[in-house]
Amino acid sequence: MSWLVLTGYMGAGKSTGGRMIADAAGAEFADSDALIEQQAGLPIPRIFATKGELWFRRMEERVIRDLVAREPQGVLSIGGGAVESEKTRNLLGRVADVVYLEADPAVLWARVSGSGRPLATDEARFNRRFARRAALYEGLADLTVDATAPDQEAVARDVAAWWRGRG
């Protein structure tokens, strides 16, 4: 069985959905953003403010690379911008089953505006970034699911069953 990696734009529910899928599959769950914060000793907004986005992206590449090299495989939620790294996309394309949690950008903006996320402060920039990343999410995905479906627990069970069927 390979890693199951959840991708999608900020606010899609990767962390919450990842925990539900891991529970349904009886697997471990990891969140690359949480591990970055732990290793840096700073929350992501402070990382962006003090070290910059480039530093964060390099750290993100390393954390994801190190995670998917671990055994046993589990469910991994990655940050919405991780797919902008060609290294990360190539790695995940080789070693993971990737699920894209898809949602309309207006729904995602409603979920994250005012949240303190460093890349969710301006709606026009948020939408441009979404447009730039959407094709990357789609191109990497082995499965696309609706991140706004009313019964996310059922979606998690379906994704877990799909993943087990691939392993």
C-alpha cells in the first residue's frame, strides 16, 4: 500500500478529512503543515512573516519527502501550495495515491477569510492563486472528491475504501 495524500486549496478540509479517512482506514495520519510548525518552532503565519514563503516552501518539500519515506504508510495532508513544487509533484506521483479535495473558490474563501492565514488576506489574490493551482491539483490527482459534500464522513469512508482497494 502506498501513502494516501490529500491535496487541495486552503479551506478544502484536508486536515479534518485526512483524520476521518485515516480513522476509517485504520491508518496513521500526518499533517505536513503541523510538522513544519513543530520543526520550525513557529506557527505558519510567523514563519511567513519572519522567514518568508520561499523558506517555508523548501521546508515543506523536505518534510513531505521525509514523511513519504516512512513506514508504515498512512494518510498525509499537505499544504495547498505544496503542489507548486515540481519536486513534490514528481515524488507524490511516484509514491502516493493522491486525492484532490475540490471546492469552488467562493466556498473556500468563505471558510478561510479572516482566519489569519498568510495567503488568505486578499480575495482577488486568493482567487488568482486558486486558478494557478487548480490544474496542478487536477493533474496530480488519482481521485477527485467534492470537499463540500454534505456527509463528509461518508466521503471519508468511500475514500478509505478506494485507497484500500488500490493497495
